[in-house]
Amino acid sequence: MSFKIKSLIAFFFISSFAFSQEGIPVYSDYLSDNYYLIFPSMAGAANCSKLRLTVRGQWFDQTDAPALQTLSYNGRVGEKSGVGAIVFNDVNGYHSQFGFKATYAHHIMFSRDEVDLNQLSFGVNVGVNQSQLDVSEFTDTGGDLAIENDVNHASYFNLDIGASYNFFDFSLNAVVKNVLETRRELYSAEFESDNLRKYIVSGGYIFGNADKILLEPSLLYQYVDETKESSLDMNLKAYKNLEMGQLWGGLSYRKSFDGAEFSSGGGTNSQKLQYITPVLGFNYKKIMFAYTYTYLLGDIQYENGGFHQITLGYNFACKPVKYECNCPAVN
């Protein structure tokens, strides 16, 4: 009996987590003026140093619901360098991870003067993750003490390497997450993959008049190397300058190109991950506040509640002169 229970538990966790992303989950927090959280090449790319705190909560009416907290800093050092640091804590039921990333970026300016934005950037994250799988609270283990008292830990080192190009109102970013092959042996030494690599590319352009309303359509595509899964974010943000600050908001739609099968009405259907995320933010002097709400689409959902996220930011050590462009992520 214990062998069957072990097999079922192993199958559940292997299928749910073994090929899932390690490191900071890619949600929609990058839309809250925090592209550095995904792309290390954005460390020090803006004309201000940036401090960002993000708290994300899901399914508040459920015990041990997923939750994520991130604290990040990035800023310019000298004329051509940027540095940054990220601390994050991610909890998802019996699985959790805590990590730290240190960033160095190099910026190459092609501008004729300080107010023209034409910048090519390269960046690398050096990170340490500690993952944990806690099965000590499983309610039905068949009396198997090896399962009832087991908490597995795995620590590993990895790299993210990326590049960004900012040219006036246009931006393009790319990164390879978890470049190195890593043996964690947290879930199953036999089935767990060494390949945690993920590729992410984003691009956007800003239209409009700064005295009226600015519109920023953008895309973000991500691809998981091991499972060949991919998804696309389609985003639209709007900015309005007011006397006391800047009001901005937008809408993001994420669609996965890979579906999961489920039984329905005696047959089998397939559902792809889809969700929409409205975001609303306000900049007052050096302080930034943003709120996002994510709502899942589709017939199969865990609960009706969505995912709430709050981001607080502080900008400091800003350059006295801004770039002559409509580029909120850099100016």
C-alpha cells in the first residue's frame, strides 16, 4: 500500500512541479514599471535608481494559497554600468522557494547628446535559489513515516543573461533564464530535468502626445525549453499627466499555446491557460503605487476569486535632465 501511495504522490509532484519554472514566476508585475524584475539588462537603464516592493496573493479564501513577495533595487553606476539586486519568496502549497539575485549591466550609448535615447544594454543575473518540498503535513500517507516527516531541500546556483535596446519611444528586451543545467533532486532523481531554461522576449512602442494621453501597446513571449510550452502577453497601457503626478493604467491578456485535457460530460476536452489582468497605477513625485488584478478565463477554474497584487516603488538619485522621449520605463 505504501508503495502505491508513494507512486501516486511522486507522480503528482513530478507532473505539477518538476518541469515548472524555478526562480521568480513571470506574472504581470513587469507592467508596474518593473521590467528589471525579468530583464537583467534593464538594471540602471533608466535615469533614476528604482526600489520596488511587490506583494501578490491568490485565492484568499484558501489555506496555503500561492503567494509571492519580491524586493528589488537597480540603479546606474558611472556612465556605462548598472547594478541591481532581487530578493524573492514564492510559496505554492507544499512547494516554496526563496532566492537572491545580483545583477550587473553594461550600457552602450549611441546618442549624440544626453537627451537623445539610443541605448544598447547587456546584463547578467547571478542567483542562488533554495527550493523546498514539504510533505510532512500530508493527511493520508498510509502510515508511512518516511513520507509523514519528510521535508526536502535543494539549493542551486544559476545565471540569467539578457539584452535590451531602447531607442526613443521603442523598446526591445530579451533574456535567457536559468542558463546553466542544474540537478536539484528535489522531487525525483529519475524524472526531474536538469534543464530549467526559459526564453523571454518583449517589445513595445509608445504613441501619442505627452500633453494629452500616451498609449503603449506591447507584447511579451515566453518559451520553456524542456516542455516546449509557450505563451504570449498582449498589453495596452495608457498614461495621463496630471498636475499632481501621472495616472496610468492598462489591460493585459495572456494566452498559452499549450492546453491541458480534462473530462467533461463523458468526453475529453482541452483548455489552454488564459487570463486577463487590469492594472492601475499612480506616480506622485518619487513614489509609485500600482494595483493589478488577474482573472482566469475558461470552464475549469480552482475558485472564482482572482489574484491581487500591490506594488510600491520609490525613485531616487535621478539625473537632472530627462531623455526627450515618451518612455516611462526609462524616464
